[in-house]
Amino acid sequence: MFKEIKKLHKQGYKNIVGLDEAGRGPLAGPVIASAVALEFPISNFQFPKKFQILNYKFKKIRDSKKLSAKQREEWYKILTEHPDIKWEVGIVSEKIIDKINILEATKLAMRRAVKKLNSKLKLEILERTSLRYSVNLYEIDFLIIDGNFVLDKTDWSSKRKFAQKSADFRPLFQQKAIVKADEKIFLCAATSIIAKVTRDRIMQKMHKKYPEYGFDKHKGYGTKEHLRALKKYGPCKMHRKSFGPVKRIINNQ
């Protein structure tokens, strides 16, 4: 789970971030992306033997889809409260999904998560300039994305300090897409859990507002129960009107 991270650190990257999403497939609710980074003790960014992450039970972490809801909640608490882990989430609503499509909405959620995390790291760097700490903290310089795409260079070029006015722009972060990275790389397994739990909690809240759809059980996915409720009650504000099953019901009303 740490092999890829170690390799990138040896290549000189100081702050590697895992990036994953939850909620591309459901018929209702937002898509959530999570970004996760690690703080390293001062030792030329190598993995020292006493590093807390390696000595903890993190080697047993798994992709969120391979965990029960209870296990995901337990991991979420461990990950979000651990002092060596920095994280953020990006949320894009079902309304925006309908406007720009789910792929672009997923990318937007990822950009939001990364920008929020980088801003958090910048603030901590400023706070630590006058104090001595036993960790190195830097802005993000590499993204590992779970999936088969990277974020467009144009998403970042205007924010890069050294970007020229010519057409030769550079992306803000180096990136690498890895299929099933949430099964292979610690950072992406962590992001998959944080994104999934965050989204599930949102859908639990939506169940209280729209109990007739059963969001607490299926979290917006197109189960038989959900489709029966859709046919009976029609879509609510949380439904993605551009998704086929929802669109067909709207057209038949």
C-alpha cells in the first residue's frame, strides 16, 4: 500500500496526495471527492522505521467498497483524527451534475478537494514558520488519482505562479491516474473511505427530509426499491434529472 508513495518520494516529490470520489453512479445526491496527504518526520522525506503510519494498523486498510458500513465508520474516525493525515473533501450537487454531466462534476469535486487541502497546508506552513516542528509540511506537488483520467492542465494553469502569458502553460500539480488505486495505494484507500462516509452521511440526512425514497438504505443508487419509489412519487430535488431512469420517469409523467 506504500510502494508507489515511497517511489515518488525517492523521485523528489515532497507532498503526494491521493484523490478519489464517491457517488458517480447514484440517481440522487451529490458526488463527493476526497484528497488525503501525509506529514513526514524530518528525514529527507524517507519512510523512517518509527513513522506512526507504518507502525499502526494502516497496512490493513482496504478500498471502501470492500468494507462494511460499520468498518468504514471506524476507519473514517481513525483517518480523520490521525495527526499525520491531512484531508479535505469537495462536494458537487446534483443540480451541477445535471448541468455539466457526471464526469465533469467528478473532476470539479476533485479540484475543490485539492484546492481546499492545499489552502489548509498553506495556512499550517505560515503558522509553523516561527516555531520548530518535527515534521516537514509542503504544498501539494503530486496527485495520485484513482481512475483512468487526470485533471486537465487548463484546470490549474491560471493559478501557477510561474505560468507564462504564452500558450505554454504547465499544470499546478504532476498527476498520475491508476485504475483501482483504492485497492493498491494507502492514500487512495483512505480517500475512498472518507469520500464514501461523507456522502453516506449526507444521504442519511436527506432521508429525514425525503423518507419515502429510502435514501438511508440505498444512498441514492438505482435499486428496485428506489425505482419503485421514483415511479410512485416522482423525483425530488435530490434526484439527478439528467440520468436515464429519472429522465424516463419525468417524461412519462
